[in-house]
Amino acid sequence: MTLELHNEIVRRYHDGASIRHIARSLGISRHQVGRILKMHQRQRAAGVNQLPPVPAKRSSCLDDFDAALQQLLRRYPNITAVRMHEELKKQDFRGGYGIVKRRLRELRGAARSEYVQRFETGPGRQAQMDYSSYTIDFVQEGRRRVHAFSYVLGYSRRQYLRFVESLDFTTTVREHVRAFEYFGGVAATCLYDNMKVVVTDYDGDEPVYNTRFLGFATHYGYRPIACRPRRGQTKGKVERPFYYVETNLLNGRTFQSLEHLNDTAATWLKHTADVRVHRETKQRPIDRYQEEAAHLIALPAQPYDTAEVVYRCVNAEGWIAYGQNHYSVPWRHIGLRLPVRITETEVIVYGPDLEEIARHRLLAREVRGQTSQLDEHRPSDDAEQKYAVLKTRFEELGASAALFFERLLQRRRNGKSEAHKILALLEIYHRRDLLAAMDRAIRYGAYSRSAIERILAITATAKNTLDRLADKEQQQLRDVLGGDAVQPRSGQEYQHELFPGERTETDGNDTINDSDGDEAGPAPEDPETP
């Protein structure tokens, strides 16, 4: 301990600071502060005017391992004393953790932290969940951004941890299910921050929860609770373990891949995190968990289905797109908008009658522009079969589409190929717009793919993201309500309420308003050209 530190301790004590405050602020123990102050009082009473010289440094059992310590410190500048002690023990170091901690403190100074009072809950009453993001240099996969999903039981402090690639709804719910199965039950409540997966908005001070996430929480019978914004200390039981993850699991280790990282994390949870003595509870988390497990909510008979369901249109080549990759579909479904179920490992495509028609292995998230094709999805060489399938697809669209198809084959040498591409336009345009374009083409005798594309470019608007989201929302409503959503009433039904003295009559498309005598009808159509 230096003379400057002696002086700082004495000065702060005479300024009115407590021994506890001095020790915490300077990063030393209260016993050291007390010894220095007692020695200072004895010296003042005896008339000594200077502090005793600092004794010469004694030899240490760590001196023989100084080269290894320096090498580890250069390779991992943020390595902790715990990890350093673990690595030195592998080299037959017989000393304790304290001497390693003091040596690291001498080399880079003591960390300063403020004390936070914990709020304790009973067994099975509360859990806390959060993400923490890290950029890791994997040996095989290179530098990648990953996110640590952490779910901590409040009473036992036992933790579930897994690193994932995304923070979306599907990933979050899937990791919740894994955490529940890992613990064999669910805590009655769970604290969250204001992630969009859980909280969509705020109505004043009250959070508005994501209805899909509430449905998931209801399935498992627990209550989600959103913390106050910018108040991370509210869920310190899950925040603090991230520091332990950074300073122990991720510290002083190199990982080959994300899979290797998760395998290491599972081993670390079992052999390190679960069996350490927690500094707050003074017990091992695995021991307190044995008491808490009986108070957790039992798991339902069937787990929550975490698969994502989307709708995709089959393009002219017989592919559907997901995650910037393409998956093959039986070619006879070209132009159809089909439901696609995305699990953690597979892409499953269903037909119009919800029968499974294709199953692929899900390509990795970091892969872009790749294809997955099955041989049985390619069109057969039977010309009659191709014609029958195309004819059926156009007949399903309507009578005008069937007529357009027959005349297209009569007048165009590559009529079947053009028919395929016309069906693929359903991926870009609404069905009603494509039918209207065919009606117009029949009216003017324009039987070709290029004519249909020109008509659509002038008269129709391509689907945008909002259209696709609206279609998805409508499908979700039908799934929940068991039928079509309730449509809004026409404004004419409320006309007599707004204008009691007027009478409105509706006859076909004409509307007559007796109050002003004006007559309005549909505007005459402009001359149409293909």
C-alpha cells in the first residue's frame, strides 16, 4: 500500500467519510482502512510526524507463474481473477484465488461499483428475462453479432442461457419454451424491459402488451410485467448475471462457432454457474432451485407452437422465397398464394387444402441467394399433363381466364410458357387486377404476356408491404374468429341521423338526394385501350 493511499485514507476520514465509504470508493477492504486509521492515531498520540516506510515486497508463490500470467493478460486484457486462477491451476499453480486477485489489481487497478439493494421474492413467484448482445470472433464463422437470451429464477438465481442470432418474436418465444422445459416449470410472473416483442406501446404510464405475446403467456399461465423505462436496476437479477457471463464464460475462451458457444454455455451452466456460491444468497443456485422447483407452475400437456406462418406466392419458376433464399414447390402450384410454416429447422409448404406439399431444411440465416430444390417438384416431360395442369389453374381463376388461356395457346407459339409467366404475375398483382387485365385483353384481342403486363402497368398497382401485412392480419382474424372479419357499415346507413330533413334513396349505382334536387350517377367510362 503506497504512502499516497495512506494519505488519502486519513484525509477522507478527517473530512467525515465513514470507513465503509472510504473502502468502497478506494476499492480496498474495511479492515485495511481500519488498520491504517488505528496506526495513524497511535502515531499521533506518540508524537510521530511521518508514516512508516512501506515494507519491501516479499516473494510470492505467483512469481514462478508471472510469465504465464502476463501472457494470458496480453491475450485477454479483460480476463478476471477467477478465470486467471482457473487457467493458472491448469499449470499446477497451488496458490489461492486471493493472491491472483491482488496481483491483477496491482497491474490494472481496482474496479469501482455502486451498491444496489436487492428486492427478494419467494420461491416460484418471479423470474426475469433479458437479452445482451455481443460481437464474437468465431474461428470458423468469423466475426458475428449474437445475442444472449437469459431467463433467471428470482429466488434460486438459477439461470437459463442460450446465444441466438435474432431478437424477433419467434426466437424470443422459442427460447422461453426451452427455458421453461429446462426448469421443468414456469414462475408466476416475469419481468421484462420494453422490448417490442412484449410491449408495443404505452398509454400514459401503462404498458400496452403485444397481444400475441399475451396469448403465449396465457398458454403457460404466467403474467408478464414490464419494467419502468430506463430503469434497468428493476430487474438486476437478470442484468447482473450478464456481467458474470462476460467475465467468466466469454472471458479467456475462444469459440469455433455459434454451436460450439452454446455447447460451452450449457456445460458452463451445469458445472460452474449452478454450483457456485451466490454472493447474495450465500447458497448454490442448484441447491435453492431444489426448493423452488415445487412452487413453479406445471407445464401444459402440449408446448406452445413457436413456428412462424407466412403466405408466399409461387413464382414462374416454381419457387417460394423466405429469408432471401428460395425453396422449390411442385410446379403445378405456380401462381398460387400458399401458407408456409417456418420451424427452427424446416420450411414446410401447404397446398390450398392445407395438405403438405413440400418440406425443406431451413437454410442458415447468414446464407443469402441460395436455393433448395427437390427433384419431384420439377415439371414432367408429359406435354398433355402440363396442358391439363395449366388449364385447371386458369379455370380456377374464372371463365374469362379460361377463355384467355385457350386463345393464348391458339395464337402464340410459346403459349404454355407465357401462361406460366402470366400466372406468376399473381405474386406481384392482386387476383382481381389480373382478371380485369385478361377481360380487357379479350375485348381487344391482345393475347400475349406482354399485353397483360402493359395493361397491369397502366391500370393496376403492385402489391406493397402494407398489402401483404393486411392480408396476413385478415388471415389471423379468420383463424381466431372462425370467419371473415366484420365489415364496416356504409355511410348511407347513417345519413338520416346526420341530416334528418333529407331523404336518400339508393337505386343501383345512382343516388338521389331530395334536399337539393341534384342527381348524381356513375361517371361515364373513358375509352379503353389495351
